[in-house]
Amino acid sequence: MASCADVLDRREERRDEQVALLGSGVVVSVTVVSPGADKDDAVARSVCAAAVEAVRGLVGRRGWRLAAERSASGVTGPEWLAAVDASGMEVKAALVALEESEPLGRLWDLDVVVGPVAGQPVVLSRRDLGLEPRRCLVCDLDAAGCARSRRHSPLLVDAARAGLAAGASREAAEAAGGLAVDALLMEARLTPKPGLVDAVSSGSHSDMDLVLLERSAEALLPWFVACWQTGWAWSGADAATLRSRLVDIGLAAEAEMLAATGGVNTHKGALFALGLLLAAWGGEAAGQASEGLVERARTRAARLASGWLEDWRRRPDASHGASALRELGLTGARGEASGGFETAATVGLPAYRSRLAETGDADDAARWALMALMAANDDTNLVARGGAEGLAYVRGWARGVVEGRPGPDALVADLADAEAAFVARRLSPGGSADLLAVTWLLDRVDAVGLAAGLGAG
Amino acid sequence: MRIEVDAVAGTLESSDALVRVSPAEELRIEVTSTVEAQFGAEIRRTVAEQLDRLGVTEGLISVQDKGALDFVIRARVQGAVLRGAQARPDWRKL
């Protein structure tokens, strides 16, 4: 690990080496973006090697002459210096183009040093070329500002760096994370939903409303992106390694959710399910899977989650799920995840798709999928509020509705009519609501996989 | 501490700052920064506080900041001042 003093000392030494090289031309300095303390890890070394290869290729293509090449590595990270016989601005423009166009380019710091002026080397900047400053690894703002204000959690920066280094594009990661947020927003806004927060009612919740759920979902976006990137970057690692990284991300995400909601647990269960599914999806995307993407992601999620279920069976925590396990043998969200989201995939998804084909109305299809899920799911949120009786009540009611096969308008009426009875019993089918979000995301993952498959063909 | 000779600490790499000090009869501080709009005032305060801590009351202090964190700015100001006062800096103690 590099200390701050190591890093500061090394920068001055490097500056002196650059000055010494300036006699032979303009100096190209290659270092890698590694914000953490471990600046000489395997990622940094392979990223640096790729940068050097790209710079050598550029020099060859341009017909420049390379002199006095030297590479160094130590606790402050790998680096490479060389002199080039070309104009500084020309070299800088070409290197910026590499940083922008190469897949790993965002992780390269390709500096051009000229001068010296008044004894000091001059480092050419993007600004000298009239270009925008570099964008942050995590967001759209200027990288220097985010670094200076430590705007983002080191966990998010690490995930972004690891994802990029492993070949995951930021656009793909943001698209995947955005779909998880869309899934939460779709579920929250779907109206009516008995006992649950929707656009017209807070259901059985005195501490939440739709605005709060929307704020919570938006706050989770960068964390969902990080789950996908982490799943991609550690796709070849053993499940326990990836799991421990996901736990760190999940706990930090939960803290941010609580900060955004003033301490209300809005999306803890959904964060667990969707975060896991995103990590599994990222893992499969890393392997370029497109055919059967949903099934592959489900299998991967199951493998990841089964470790949690085993741990938790041995040492149950104080959650609602734990008392349901103790009293009724229900495994709740952990069981669903370790079964590869079986209820969502085999009950929710077919219900959603068949109804969508039938009525062409996505909201109606989501309401229908929610009914099917409530009829099938052993929702431990219901057990927590209403015991085994509460669960049996909701399942019985939902089965009755499903058997009646109401049309879109009658389904809305059935759901609206049930609100009073749910609220009177303080029942909230939050577990089924989470599975509706999972169902919707599985449908999207399938669409993305099909599009990728068509693109590849 | 009194600045006796021209001295420099730091670099122009991103996340660093280049600090130059020269002897002068009055204290003058010049700061430029790539994150001027957002953090200009904060950087000036950090530089002034560090000079105050070091007992520097005269000299020309010029800081070219490239988005350095506060502790880096403090270390570079201290390094340049110690070198300008012809004392040997030990980065590990800063």
C-alpha cells in the first residue's frame, strides 16, 4: 500500500525524471487512474501495460521517434516515460484521442510534458487544447471537482474502476442500474395496490408515501450501477469473494437510502433482490452471454445467494424474515434469491407476459403479475405484520381474484376494493411488490439479451 | 519561518499542486486552480492557514492547483516554505 508521503515524493521524483528527459524531445508520461491506496494491484499493472502498447502503436502510426523509454513500478503504481520528437500540442491531442476512444482509456493518465519554463516543466492540459476537462469515473461532472470534494464513496469509485478495467462500458452499467431504478419506480407508481404505497394512498404505511419511495429509488441508482460493475469485474472470482464485495456495497447503499428517506426503510428488500440480480446479470454480460441471459443470470444469482441463506439459517438476525423462518420455516427474500428468483421467474414473468399479450396494457399486466405473485408468494412482510393468518388471508383473497380472471377495469376495482381490509389488518405485501420489480427487471434483461443476440448475429 | 531563497514543492500532475515561494517584504498569496469556481475560496483559506501555522508573515507564495485535496495543498505549502527557509523537509512528518 502506498502512503500519501510515498505518492507525493514519487510525483516530485517523476517530475525530475521528466525534466531530465526533456533534452530528448517532449515527454510522454503514462500513469494509471487508481484512486485507492493499493496503487500497484494487478488491475493497475494490466491497465498500464495496455496504455503503453497503445502509445507505442500511436507513435509508430505517426512515424514519430521514441527515445529514452523507461518504465518504473513500486507502491505508487506502474508508470512509463519516454521522449518523442514531435510538437507537444500534437502529441497531447493524439493522446487525448486515445484516452477518449480506447476502451480502457478512461483509466489512463497520458500526460505530455514540455518546457521547461523558468526551471519548471509544463504539463499540457486538455484546457490548453480548448477541450472539456475529464469526466468523473462515476458521474457526469468534472473529474477534478469530484475528486477534490470526495463526492463519491470509495466503493463506487472502486466498482467503476474495476468494471472499466474488466471491459464493462460505463454506458452499459448505467443502463442496467437505470433499469433497476425504473423497476422500483414502476412498482411504486402502479395504482391501486392494496396495503402498499401507491399514487393515491400510503396503504398500511404511516411513514411513507410515493414521493419518499421515488426519492429512495433515485438515491439507489449509483449503487445499482456498482452492483452490475462488480458482478462483471468479479465474474470469474469465487462466490464468497464477490459476495463480500456486494455486502459492502449493499450496506453502504442501505445507509444512503436511510439518509435519503430520513431513516425510513423503503427499499431494503428490493435493494437486496435487485442488487443481486444486477450483479448476476453483470457477471453473465462479462461472458458475452446473450442467449438464455435470464436463465444464466438466475443460475448465477442462485449460486451467489445460497451462501447467504446457509449463513443466515445458522445465525438468524433480528429481521422480520428471521422470525418467519423460526415460526413458519419460511425463507423469504433470501430463499427466493437462492432459488434464482423462482417465484418471480415462474409465476410473475409468465403472468406479466401473457396478460401483456392479451390486453396490450403494461400497467394492467403489472397489476395482474402482482395478483399472481400475491397468490403464490410466502410473503414474510405479511407474516411480520399479520402472522400466518395475515399471509393466508392475502393469498386466499388473491387466489379468488386470479380465478375470477377479471378484465382490466374489473381488476382495478378488485384491487381498490381490497384496500380497506388490508389497511384494517395493517397488511402490506411488500415482498410480493419486490418480486414484481424483479419480474419487470427479468423481462427487461431478456429484452437486452435478445437485442445483444440479434446485434451479434 | 522566513523565506530566504526561491523554492518549489509539488508538481502539475492532476490532484497535485505546484507551490513556489520567493523572498518578499510583504506576504502575497497568488492562487490559480483548475477547480477555481467550486473551491477557490477554500484553497485560499487552506493556504493562508498553513502559512499562518508555519509563522510565515512575508514572502511571495504562488500556488498552481490541479485539484489537490486539502492535505496535499498543506503538505506542498509546507514543503516549499521549508525549502525556501532552507530547512530540510521530511514528508513523513507532515
